[in-house]
Amino acid sequence: MRRAVIDIGTNTLLLLIVEVGADGALTRVYDGCRFGRLGQGLDASGQLHPDAIERSLAVCREYAALIARHGATQVDVVATQALREAGNAAAFVAPATALLGAPITTIAGEREAELAFLAASRSLPALTGKPFVVADVGGGSTEVIVTDGARVVTAVSVPIGAVRLAERHLPHDPPTDADAAALFAGIDDHLARFVPTLPTGVTLVASAGTATTLAALDLRLPAYDPDRVHGHALAPATVEGWTQRLMAMTTAERRALPGMEAPRADVIAA
């Protein structure tokens, strides 16, 4: 049996099609990422922009064709922050549901955090039984999950992400020192209430597009390779170095970097 899952996010729409074996093992058949930027302007307006709806519906049309071509008989569709927040979410959900032939389930931030934890714990066996922290940085929200190795200790969803923060704090290209200061202060304000409770000296598992892009940049990948990106280790100093480098670049300069997906270049610094 083939099963398809679509993740509708603030910046991207993801499609994964797998072959489900008789023993329940999953084999990747298709793994795709498209940039609908559904959260365009959402932070300021509280509404989905018509252009963002049309871009994302075009991706849904493409994904529906791919699902049919690969013979997936079960389709699950989940949506996150953009559709949790938008006052006119139905303007996208209704036509997207018709295109995909499957209902769209908008999940709460807590559920998104739970799924991010499960993905990390099940796909990184070296962490089994060890405490670690998961940070899932999306376009509109960020989930932070703490585990002691046996259970989830805390899981929070914070309404900050690459698209939202770029629109809110980085109006210049490249960002000015004042832009950067406002960005960092805004992030600190949102994280202040729970950062003091986070454990130190443990592994941080970073997931979603910001993390995978940093890995691809660090590896200088000419084309995205999920098998090389998954599990790639970045030292804190390396992450800090990339932060400073990306903040100093123009969008065009970022776009030219090996490993950078062009539609992500305008928000990756945030």
C-alpha cells in the first residue's frame, strides 16, 4: 500500500509518499517541497493574501497529480500555524480539500510539538534514552520540546517563525544593525518565559526548513539530499557563524550560496 502525507505550513507545502510494507516498514517513494508562502502578510493582516492562496492551491493541484501518478490510496493532510491563525482560512481550505480529495486537519501547536518530538526520537536512535531538546522552526511558529529520555517534560508552541519575523523586523536588504537588534529582541521576548527552564549540555535537534537549509549550506550541497542532511551535526559556533553571515548578505547573495533553496533566501536570516 502507498500512503501520502501533505504538510501545509506557513512557508512551504510538503508531500511525502511512502510504500508501506507488510511488516509496517516505510520506504520513501517521493519527497517534495514547494513554496506556497501561505503566510504572506498574515502577521500584519490576520488574513490569507489572495496571491498566497492561489500559489498554494497551484501546489495542491500538482500534489494531487503526483499522488495519483504514484498510486497512493491513503492521503492525510495536516496544516499548521497559517491556517490556525488566518481569519479567512476557509478561503483556502475548501478549494484545497476539493483538489486533494482529502480533508485538511489543522493541528494545534501542542500536537505539532508532539509530532516534531516523535519524528526526532524515532529517526535518531542514538538519542534513545537520553535527554534532548527539539526546536522546530517553521514559517509562522516554533515548537520547543524537552525530553528527559523517557517522556516529554515540556512542549510549547511560540508564534514566531522565519516568514513572520522577516516581515516584522527585516524591512531592509541586507538587514541593518537596527533591524537585527529588533529581530533578536523580538525573539528574546517570546522565548524569555521558558528558556531558563531548558536543560543545558544536551543535544538540540533542529527540524524543518531553517534547520535543513543550514545543514545543506554547511555541506555545500549542489542539490538537496535529505539523506545527507538528516542527522548532520552543527556546532553552536557554526550556527552562530551562519547567523552572522546570512544577516550581512543581501537576498541575492544568499540565493547564490550552494545549498540554498532560492525561495527561502529572503527569510532564512530571520
